[in-house]
Amino acid sequence: MEQGVVRFLQKYDDAELRVLVRILQDSLQASWVNPQASPGPDDEAREAEPPSV
């Protein structure tokens, strides 16, 4: 099964795979029940900043 997955993914270049990874990561964080609760682009920027002390 692993070899089949690797063969399947080899038809995509690095940029396409990065987009796929981002989409999958974003979908894990999305609230499918309450779309207003989903983080937006501004929320992502805040998450990347270290917390203030």
C-alpha cells in the first residue's frame, strides 16, 4: 500500500504537494459546523507570532 501511495504522489511536484499539505492542515483546523469560527488569514499570522511575556 505504501508503495502505491508513493507512486501516486510522485506525479506531483513539490509546489503541488505543499498546496495539498496546506489544504489538509487547514481542513483539520476548520469548523465545519460553525464556519464563522474557522481561522482566517489574520488569525494565521497571529498564531505564527510568539506569545508576548
